[in-house]
Amino acid sequence: MIQVRKKEKETPESMIRRFSRRVQQSGTLQRARKLRFRREEKSKTERRNEALYKTKIRKEIGRLKKFGKFDDESLREIKKKLNR
């Protein structure tokens, strides 16, 4: 944590300038910006399960499209059936 105390006869502007310089030198702001949108990587099994789920859905959608029975309601039913 960065702390800056006001010196004698120091203006608030110069104190703020000194504080912002310390923050910049410490690299705190740079680290926060770097990690802002970072996501944790999924494990190998999670990625595999996700891929299997997607292929099953695509296969079922393709089957329903062949029969001309594919719509939004059937997609919800497919997802509900596979999540069980």
C-alpha cells in the first residue's frame, strides 16, 4: 500500500503529483490493468467435456434439420436433455 504524507508548506497539487509518481513507480496500476480482463484457463477435462457437449448438440441439430423439425424450442429441449 502506498502512503504519502503532506509535507510542510506543500500544496495539494504537488502532493497528488508525488502520490501518482509513487503509484507509477511501484507498478501497481500496471499490474491491475494487465490482470483486468484475465480469465483462468480451463482444465483439460473441462475443455474436453465442453467439446463433447458441443459436438453432441451439433449432431442433434443436424439430425433435426434433415427432418425439417429444427426451431428454437427444439434447441432448448436438446440442451435440457443433454444437461441431465
